[in-house]
Amino acid sequence: MNVLLVDDHRLLLEGLQNLLTAHGVSVVGLAHDGLEAVERARALRPDVILMDIRMPRCDGLEATRRIRVEMPEARIVILTTSDEDEDLFEAIKSGAIGYLLKSMNADDLVQCLQQALEGVPPFSPGLATRLLGEFARLSHRPATPPITLTPASAKCSCSWPKGCPIKAGARLNLSPRTIKYHMAEIMALLHLEHRAQVLAYAARLRPDTP
């Protein structure tokens, strides 16, 4: 896995680089603001981009939008100290596939990067369910016939708000390949663009989820 790190704090960048390298992750480049991130992403084509939000010249959200315009396949994961809903929602709408907080530990970060590489959206605990309100607002439309998922997909999706899809799949004895298949099926049925929106839909299926 080749990763591009983007953050305006040089000491943090060096620390992340050393941490990921020690865990077998190849850090192919460093960027210190959004404009540099776009240039490095264009030149390096990394597997995953770990992006901060608050940066000079061009912030992480704008950089995410610019990168996704040029490289729709880019897997961008936000890594930030901000747990504000506005930042979370805007990051997903900008094209990020995941949202992580800098308070997480090293092992979880590496696992989340692996999930992103596999196309599974990684979120810090509790953030996925907070997308529900935004998803409901964005998907508001005239009433349509109810959408019926296959029993396997419904069972799979209802478990996601309890944790990440891969971990939820393990509890259901489902492989990562099967989880991704059901994710794709649900996205097609619901006409969703981002996997993060699927997590929000799953939360709506479980109204008792805290």
C-alpha cells in the first residue's frame, strides 16, 4: 500500500511517516497544504491519501474536491482533530471515503488504511451514525415505493452502525469480498454515490442505534 500524507504540521507528518513505515506501509510522499497535495497526488498516484482539513493556501476539503475531479478513483481519508458535523458531512460530500480522528491509536489507523484500500469506508467510532441526518436531507425526494434489499444485504447493512463493515462481517461470518458485494448491491438499489451514505442508511434501519 502506497500512502500520501498531507498535513501542515511537519512534526506530525514525520511522526506519521515513521509510524506507518514501522507497520509496513509505504509512504510515497508528503504534502504540507492542499495545493501541494493535488500536485503530489497527480504525480505519485498513491493508493490512499491521508488528508488533514485545516491547512494554509488550500484546505483539505478543497484539495479533496480537486483531486477527485482529476482522479475519481482516488481513495482519500480525512485525518483530523475536528469531530464537528459540518466538517464530517462536507468531507464526505467532497469525495472522502472515510473520516478519522487523530486521537486514534496506531494499530487502528493502519487497519483503517487497509479498509480504505479495499474500498471499505473507515470511520472513527460513532461518526458513521452521525451521517444519518445529512443523508436524510440529501436524499429527500417525493415518496417512492419502498426498496427491498435481499435478506443477506439487509442483515449485513443493519450490523454496520455497530462498527466498521469488515468487523461487522466477521461477526456474521462473512468475508471482506462478500461484504463489498452487498455494499455494491445496496448502493445500486438506493442510487447512492458514496459508501458512507450506505452506512447512514444502515443507521436508519436501526432506529435504536445510539
